Amino acid sequence: MTLPIVAYGANILRKTAADIAADYPGLDKLIADMWETMYYSNGVGLAAPQINKDVRLFVVDSAQIFEHQEADEKGTYPDEPGIKKVFINAHVVSLEGEDWVYNEGCLSIPKIREDVVRPQEVTLEYLDEHFQPHTETFIGLTGRIIQHEYDHIDGKLFIDYLKPLRRKMLQGRLADISKGKVQVDYKMLFPK
Ligand code: NI
């Protein structure tokens, strides 16, 4: 089942989400619905607050990016062939490496893409969908997407990284999104 995606301006996108227990009701169905919603809206990651659930859960599929790369783009990123993973109760252990710029977008902030500076590497402690613990370091596009999705469970958005002037220039478009004045081909939930 595809779920509506919460639009910019909703309070849930600004909250620190809580860890969940293994008996969290309907977890398997929730994860399946998040995958379906993410693919339907052509996303590479989706975090639970974006589907109106205040919990530390996100899904990432960077493998699809590499699958769809042109031959001349191969070898551009160090994390080829990417990953497809569920992250539960993730907590960042460290951020390391040189900062780099990448043009990011977000399903909750449609039609706005901006260059965002983030470090190369992120190390996380997290549980997989079977509640098995992992500590793992991610780099490249995968590390990038994970940092973006992780921010969602801590109430942060990619626009928070923009310079104040740039952010100010986007104010009108952001206000339009929060009022529902945006055309997207997936279902969205706008703040009341
Ligand atoms: Ni996002």
C-alpha cells in the first residue's frame, strides 16, 4: 500500500523520532509499505516521519542508482554497487572524511534541489529488519543518502544546510509547499 508523504511544514518533520521495540505493531507491513511508497514516488530513501510515523526507521536503496547508470558514469562513486537496507533505531557513531557537495532533493520538499555539503563517511549503529544489530560505515552516494534519511529521524531537513541567503530565496516556494500549492504525481499530506 502506498502511503501519503508528509509535506514540508508539518511538525512531525521537525521532531526527534523515538526508538522502537521488536514488537512494534505492524512493523513488517509498515516496512513493506515504505518500500512501495519510496519506489512509487521515485525516491532512493524514505524515513518514517515522512509517512507520519514518529519512529527511528528508514529505508535506503542506492543500488537502483547504480543499476540505472550510463556506462560513462561507472566508477564515479566508491560505493558501487550500492545497498538496499532497512535501518531501525539508527544512531550515528561518527561522521568522517572530507566534505563534498551533492545536489539533494527530498520527497517532502518537491521540486526543490540544492547543493548540500556533507562529510564522506558516516558510521552508524542500527538494527536490521530482523532486529539484528550492526555497526557499519557507509561512503559515497550510499553514505550521502543515509545521512539525509538519518537527519529525518532527528527532525532535520537538507535545506537546514543552506546558506541563510539561499534559504531566504526559497522561502516563498517552501511556503507554497506547506500550503499544498505544488503539483506532484504521488500522494502528499499537507499541514493543516
Ligand atoms: Ni528527505
